[in-house]
Amino acid sequence: MVGVVTVEDVRRVAAALPRTSEHLIRDRVKFRVGSIVYVAFSRDETVMGFAFPKEERDGLIAERPGVFHLPRPSDQRFNWVNAWTAALDEDEMRELVVDAWRMVVPRFLHDHPATLLTRDE
């Protein structure tokens, strides 16, 4: 079932991931490891941006244009893509957040137990 994913939903997932910290920067909630942001919300929280390989971005957007879209032009140089929060379900959000986190942490953390939890655990 697709529903609006909220900052609270993402916070629950991100808080369990090692080295994650939450920040409010220019009225936008961001989750990062060190100085590297891996998830950020728009001010109105209708868009969730997240780390995603640039070389796979166009395919993701083409496959589901009602869910995913390009970041603003100045951010397109980064490994980043945006999603409409209303078009994501919690399971997909969790997968996107964990994969984004994996892009910014050392490889030895990739299989941390927090990455294996399901929504019901």
C-alpha cells in the first residue's frame, strides 16, 4: 500500500544506522554520515532526496517517473535523485534509505544488523 512517507518514518530507519546524525539546515531535515548527506527532505517534506548512483539515475526515473525525478540542476552533478514522498511506501523508503546510507559508509558496515530489520521487527 502506497502512503505518504514522513520524516518520522525515515527518522526511525536512519536512527538505527551507525554513524548517522540528523540536522536541520535552512529549514530542511537532512541525515548524514560525517559531512556527507545521504537523505534530505524539501522544506514542505513532499520530496525526499537521497544518494543514488548517477549512472543508474536516468533508468530509475524512466521506469517510474511518477515516483522519481531529477534534483535541481545544481545538484545533478552529485549521486542524487528525488522521490515524491506520497508515491513511496515504507518498505521502498527503507530500501532507498539503507542503500543511500551504504553509499557513504565504509564497506565493513554494509551488513550491519540495522540494515536487515524489517518494518515489523
